[in-house]
Amino acid sequence: MALNFNQFAVEANTFMKEYEQQINLKGETDKASRILSAILHGLREIISTEESFQLLAQLPMFLKAVYVNGWSGRKKRKIKNLTEFIDLVWLLNQPTSLNDFESDEVLENYMKTTFIVLRKYISLGELEDIRTELPKDIKNIVYQNIMF
């Protein structure tokens, strides 16, 4: 089977344009890419490796690449609440966090929107599996958007 890198690029560009629009950053691809990457990497840091692999199985190639970029397979981090998760995502987006997120509230909205946009690729069952591994107030970010 030959890999069609041009098709991956087309799919990635289409997704990023939609994502930029959804998070109100139309035309700011670099910023939107950093935000998406930091949120996915934050999720990756707190769910189990097994759950990450199940999630990866459902993502298109370009999102798989974003998700695994820099993944070292360390033990998952213990995050107790939304505030700690937000802090983790800020940390993972250094040194551009202040420019990209502006505030915790803005980042929380980006996270909510990210789950809505990713719903296009992730089954409800997989979202529910991921949700079971998250602290209660992070579950709510996924859950309130799970039906969209």
C-alpha cells in the first residue's frame, strides 16, 4: 500500500481551516496548531497508554501525527481537577502559552471546542472510555459536548 502524503496534507489543511474557524482564529494556522497540539498532548499525558492507542486507531493520519509527536511513553500524570489540567496544557505549550491562550477561561473554551471538533472522528463509545479516566470536572468538558 502506497502512502498518499498529498491526501494527508489536503485532509490536514481542511481540518485546520475548520478548527481555526471553530476556535475563532481564522487565518492563524500556527497558533491554532499549537493550541490543538497542546490540548492533545495534555490529554495524552493523563489517559492510559491503552486508551491512547484506542483513540489513535480512530484518528486520521494527520491527527495521529500531532498526537504522537514527542510522545515518550512516560507514566501518565496524576491530574486531580480542571485547574491542574489547564496548568499542564499551559506548560506543554511553552514558550507561547500566554500569546496562545491569553487566560484559563479562553483555554477552557478551546478545550471544549476541540472535543466538539474531534467528535467528527471519535466514536461516542471511545469518548466515554476516555471520559472514565478523567477527573470529574474534566469529564464535564467532554460530557457536555459528547452528543454533538
